[in-house]
Amino acid sequence: MAFQMLLNFFLAFTWMFLKTTFTPASFLVGYFWGLVILFIFRSYFSERFYLHRVIAIIKLFFLFLKELVLSNLSVLKLVISPKLSIKPGIFALPVEVEKDWEIMLLANLITLTPGTLTVEVSGDNKTLYIHAVNIDDVKDSINGIKDTFEKAIMEVSR
Amino acid sequence: MTETYEIIIGVMVLLGAIISLIATIGALRFPDFYTRNHAISKSTTLGVSIVLLSALLYFIFFEAHFNSRLVLAILFILMTAPVSGHLIGRAAYNSGVKLADRSVVDDLKRDRQKLQKRKKTQ
């Protein structure tokens, strides 16, 4: 990915030198044509075309925003309900992603969605221990959240 | 047209403030440390983000410039809030803060006990 981006920057600067206009606009135009050239030659790279990864990152971001808003609403509903009928607890969640930064990202995403908070990562990096405000709610939805987040993260790192 | 913008921005500021307020109420009502940590460390994230976002919109609509510092502020809040939330929770658990009585399960305790038993038998 880094190599392809560097190549793309190089092509953009080449474009600027060819046009002899050194403005951000001409840089962007050059970057765009560089993308097109890289796309045409994508089968010659050992990695896949890097724009796929960029799109996956953007998708992950929007997925995260959606979860953030939805789960915030559910916690707010819990807080203002007249009877505080919550069942907090810590449960273990086995994870499939392996690299350190993927686990970090997954743990942080789970922490940032309200109602769940990563308390500990097990020593062998295979289990996340998650504290949940209302474990009944979470048990249903956590698999969905985990699946979607984990799939999106794998899509980025693939 | 400016009035519409004013109303949109005003509603967003109010929304952020209300979310923060409810999070604070949650901190008072929840039974133990961990659940309070939930309420404080995250619902406020959304609240503050919305307030900052409305400030960003204000600058775009009324001052006609894109204030990139506000975007940075939102990004950094989103990046740092989960780390602090996780570390505070982890530190609390490792220093032995008890879960509330109404807690149902504690898988971490179970797994740690298993690990200790295995160490003893070895």
C-alpha cells in the first residue's frame, strides 16, 4: 500500500512538472491521473489496488458512526428509564483477528460503542473481556456488532 | 435562510448538551464504578462531538470558512476516549474494585482462577 501511494505521489508531481503549474488543484488532477494509471497496471503489483483498502477504511468509519449513535441512544434510554433494571457483568468474547493493531482497533471500537467496555485482553490475544451495562441486551447484539466490526477490519487488512 | 441555519445549529447544540446531561445523570444513578465509567466516558463523547460539529457548521454558514481544527478536535476525542475508558476500567479491575451486587457474570474472574489453578498443578 505504501509503495503504491508513493508511486501515486510521484506521478502527481510528474504531472505538476509537466504542466508547470504548482497549485494544489493541479496536484489533485495529477493524483487522479496517477490513480487511473495505477488502476490500469494493478495486476503487476503484488498487493491489491490500494484504493480498495481506502474504501474499506471509509466504510469502517461510517459503520462505526452508525453503531455509536444507535448504541448511545440505547444507553440513554436505560439511564432515563424510571426503574433502573440493569444487569451488569463481564463476559468473554473470543476474537478471530490476530494482529496487534487489529485487536487494538476492535477493542477500541467495542469500548466506544456505549453499553460495552473492554476491560482486559487475555494474554494469548484470543479473548476480549467486555463489561456490559445490560448483559441481556448485549448478548443478542454483541455478535452482530462483533461480526460487522470484525469483518470490516478484516476487509481493511486483507 | 440564515434563520434555518440558526435553528439547525441551535438544535444540534441543545442535543449535544442534553446527551451530556443524561450521561451525567447516568453517572449518578448507576450502581458501581464500571457502569459509571460507561456513562461518563462514552455518552459524553457523542455529546461533545455534536457540539463541536455544530460549531463547525456555524463557521461554514456564517463566517464562510472551514475550521479544520474542529475536525481535528472531534477526531482526537474519538481516538482518545476509548483508550482512557479501557485503561481506567482495566486499572480498576486489576486493583480489585468490586462489581455491583446485581452483576450477573464475571468471565474474567472465572478465567483467571482457571489460569491460577493450572499454574498450581504444574
